[in-house]
Amino acid sequence: MLPAESAPFGTFFVPGPTEIRPEILAQMTRPMIGHRGRAFEAMFARIEAGLRDVFLTSRPVYVGATSATGFMEMAIRNAPEGAILSLVNGGFSERFAKVAESCGRRVERIVVPWGGTFNLDLIEERLAAEKFIAVTVAHSETSTGVLTDVRAIAPIAHLHGAFLIVDSVSGLGGAKLTVDESGLDFVLTGSQKALALPAGLAFAVASAEYVERAKKVENRGFYFDIVQYDSYAAKNQTPSTPATSLLYALEAQMGDIGREGIERRWDRHIAMRDATIDWVKGMQDRRGVELGIIAPEGARSPTVTAISLPAGMTAKEVREAITARGYTVGGGYGQLADSTFRIGHMGDHTVDGVKRCLHACETAITELAERRRLVRV
Ligand SMILES: *Cc1c(COP(=O)(O)O)cnc(C)c1O
């Protein structure tokens, strides 16, 4: 695989959208084909096979022309009647709670501070105390860079008769996730994060039981009806017009991901994360600038790191200084907007590419620190 940096237009280390290789972008100029014909169905079958190898599932993978938030809504609209328990540890897991509320659900939250992780006993206590139909959780919480062990939560949810709904928008394709083996009931992601594709597609897997139960859900809506998605997937089609140009890019990317192998892809992401963490830790010794990592050790996402800045340095000026050196990193998100910046080390980037980005970050931040006399050597 070519390093993503070969793209002629600046280098994106944003936690979505991520850098897309030019040969993937070029696929989108292929001519149209009808979406109810043989050629389309053959392409869709190849795409499905690739996606199943990424989700590690034998279930169909639904492909929607929507941003990932649409499929968050899909998860809720199709869930059986009942209250939702949302595990909230950052901006995107809070979004899931809001999506559920806006669909008319009663939502209870287990809230931990941003950057925090969940105590499994506490989750168990809440589920034992009250009946919930589903639990929502962010696998990789993109606002803080915290990775949640969703595999450990699944049996607890099931023990109490609740489905586990997983937002793996910045996880899937970068951070290890095994849908079938972990017993996850609904998992969704988007195209523009670790899958390194243009924005505009969402993907989801629902367990057979989830789809069966959905059939009895009234007013589950039309566009995100998983019963429709499921029956069309069986014919290698989508219920309404697919974003065919985006599917061309997806088909090519599935081929490349298959050739890399999902396990090697996970390993590459861990290596990119570790390079980032080592860099953060070394900034104090090398440059006298104290940076911090929001996510605690043992719960750091392989795809995104939120880095705290010394007092007096703002995320805005840091990003601008890094951009001036040819790299685009992410700003802080939500309540961490001013005090952190985020590096999206995900998608098709390499460890060497991440190191070049970190080098640019280092010069930019050191210059800012010197200018403000924050250096305490
Ligand atoms: C980006 C992101 C979303 C939202 O995805 P959209 O494609 O913008 O709708 C949701 N959850 C997480 C964890 C994300 O990183």
C-alpha cells in the first residue's frame, strides 16, 4: 500500500475525514452503472465480502448513503420498544444518547468524565436495577481517544436482556473489533475515518435477532429500516439508490485492505499510536514542553490521540503552526476544544508518515513555547 502522504494535497492527520490515497479517489470517476443490474450486484457482492472480513461477521453488512450519524439513528429506530442505557465518556457517546432521546426514547446515562473509562460493575448494577432494551457505547471515543472494551460489556448487557449497540466510527478498520465473536448486536461505522474513504457512506451489522425483533417495531421509519436493508442485502442491492461513485472507491479500498489483512492493519494502527505516545512523552525531555495524553494507559485508541497542551497555549494556534508546516491535525472537541489537539493516526497512514507529522508538530509547538517562554529547561 502506498503511504497516504503521496497525495499531492497536504497531509491529513485529522480524526475524520482522513487522508485518502489518490488511486482510491480516482476510482470515483468511473462511469455510472444501473443499481438494479447484474454488474452492480457482482460489485456489491465483492464489497460485501470485503466488509464482512473487516467486521469479522458472517452477517450482511448494510451500506448506506449517509454519514455515520444516520446509522446511529438506524440502530435506535429499529430497536425494540424500551429504555436505552447510554454509556457516556465524551462527545460522540453523548451524541448517541441525544439521538436516542430525539427518537422519543427514555434514556438513562452512565456518565464518566471526558477521558474516563467505565467500571463494569457499575454497568452491571444499573442493568440489574432497571430494564433496558439496549446499551449504547462508543468503541473509540473520538473526542478523547479513549478505547472501550466493548467485548467485556456484551455479556453483561446480554445477561440482563439488553442489546449492545456499538458506535465504532473511528474504530472499525483500525482498532481490533470482532463483531460475531464478541457477540455485538449492532455495530456501525462511517467511511471517512479508519477506512480512509471519502465521507458519505455508513456501514452497519445487525445480529439476526436484532433484525427479527425489528420486524415487530412499529414506526421504525423508512430510510433506515433494517428489515428493508436486510432483504435487499440478500440480493446484493440497497433499498434505495446507492452512492455508486463512492462504492467504486469502497470496492478498491476493500481489495487493498484485504491484501494488507485486517490483523496487520490493527498492528499498524497500534504502532502508529505507540509512536504518537512516545513522542508526547519525549517532548518534556527534548524540548521542555509538557504535553499530556487524555486517555489513560491501557485504554488508548489505536486510531486517535487527544493531547493536552501546557497552560497558555491554545489548540487554535498550535493547529495553525502545524498547518503552516504542511500537516493538518484535529482541534480539540467539545469541552476539550481549547486545551487539546488531536492526531488521527488512522486509515492508510504509516508509522513513518506519523513520525513526519510528529516532527512537524514538534517544531511548531517548540517555537510557540519558546515565544511564550514556557520552556522550563
Ligand atoms: C465521526 C464520528 C461520528 C459521526 O460520524 P458522521 O459521519 O459525522 O455522522 C460518530 N461517532 C464517532 C465515534 C465518530 O468518530
